[in-house]
Amino acid sequence: MARRSSSADNAGRNTRDHTEEAARHTSLWVERIARFGYSAKGVVYVVMGVLAVLAAVNAGGGSTTDQNGAFQAIEEAPFGQVLLGVVAIGLTGYVLWRSIQAVADPDGEGLDPKGVAKRIGYAGSALLHAFFAFTAANLAAGAGGDWGASAEEWTGWFLSLPVGWLFVATTGIGIVLVGLYQIYEAYHSEFKKYLKLGALGDGKEGWIEHGGRFGVAARGVVFVIAGVFLVLAGLRTDEQEVRSLGGALSAILEQPFFGNFLLGVVAVGLVAYGLLMVAVARYRRIAPRDAL
């Protein structure tokens, strides 16, 4: 009897060891995917910011553009399609990580109203970046970027529906709230709680904190502007009011006073946000090995 009990205990331990080993390998792959995804997102925002900086100083090659414009700029670089393919793969990894955050909650956001709101935001981010990843992959494959409807066309379709204007305006309000929350996050350095600050060398923590706050705030400002235009499109039932992130940057540039200066500040902020994403890729605290 004792021998059978010992054999059963050994079998149970072996099963647990195999399960824990499988969990460690799974978690390691999730961590690699997440870090690659953050890096790809950072590259896209750095490109967007640099193009906007050039537009602010009236330099050749500059433009106020969104993620799609950044993809096209990458495509035009040497080995552009290869680089764009890498970005597409990275963004796909980011989509998978955001999906895991929404469903498995590795960061322990919880089920209170704030936690649920964050997890819904993660799911929305996954859907949005899935669109960006597909666009980048499409361009990398040489299929061109005009495969889908524009923001104006989509807005026009929604406005044609019964109470479609309400849906459009509500979506715009949601984007404004996301932008305001990012400004709140910037003020309180919310991103710091996800970083392994002990791994940072002397001076790096300050650079990441101040640069990150500036970058998150700049992105929040652009979101607020884009959201306001979407609200106006709904209230006026006019899809011509819609502006993407690139359109929001153009709106800043079009200001009668200090437009170039304001755009330059926001553009540098977008570069800072992209660099923050690269830092997050390196220093973020991903799910513990035994959490998945």
C-alpha cells in the first residue's frame, strides 16, 4: 500500500512539474510577444512624431499624418517593405498582448469599475491595432493601402443609420475621455507602476518619467482634438468634420497664432511617447511566470 501511495505521489509531482514547466514556457513567449509589440508601436509613433516635427519647421518630407502615413513613410525607406513586415508582426504581437490583458488580467486590474473600464480599453486597443497590423501587412505585401474605407466614409455610413449621429457623437465623447484620461495618467505618471524601476540605471528613471509624462500628455491632447471633431461630425451630421490623428495634428498647425510652435511641441511629445514605448518594451513588468 505504501509503495502504491509513493508511486502516486511521484506521478502527481511529475504532472505538476510538467504543468509548471509548460506555464513557464507559455509565459516566456507571452513576454517576448508583448515586448516586441511595444517596440513596434514605439517605432510607429516615433515616425509619426518626426514627420510632424519636419512639418512644423517647414522641412521637406514633413507631414501631419497618422499611423497609416507612418507606414507609408517606412515603406519608402531602404528595405522598407521588410521593415514594414517586421512592424506588422510586432503590432500583431501587441494585439495578442492587449487581448491577454483584457481577458486574463495579468496586471491584476480586477473587476471594480476602474478595472473593468481599463480591460475594456485593452480590448478596444486590440481591435484598433489589429486594423493597423493588417494595414501594415498589406503594404508590406505590396497590396497597397487603399483596400478599405476611410474614416469619413465609415462616419458617413453610420450617419446614414437611424440615430447614427448619436453613435458617432458618443464615440467621439469616448475618444475625448480616453484623451483626458491619458493626460491624467501623464500627470500622475501612472505608467511607472508597470515598470521595473529597480532595473534602471542612474539617471534613466528621471528621463523615462519626465519624457514619458510629456509623451503621454501629447498623445492625450491629440486624442482630445480628434474626439472633438468626431463629436462635431455627429452633431452636425457631416462626415467632413471627421479628422484622424493626422487631421488633429493639422488642426494644431492651422491655428492662427503659434500653430507651427504648438505642432512642434506636440510632435516632439509624440516622439517622446514612441521612445517611452521602447522603454516599456525593455522595462515593463510582464505577467509573473506562474500567472498564466
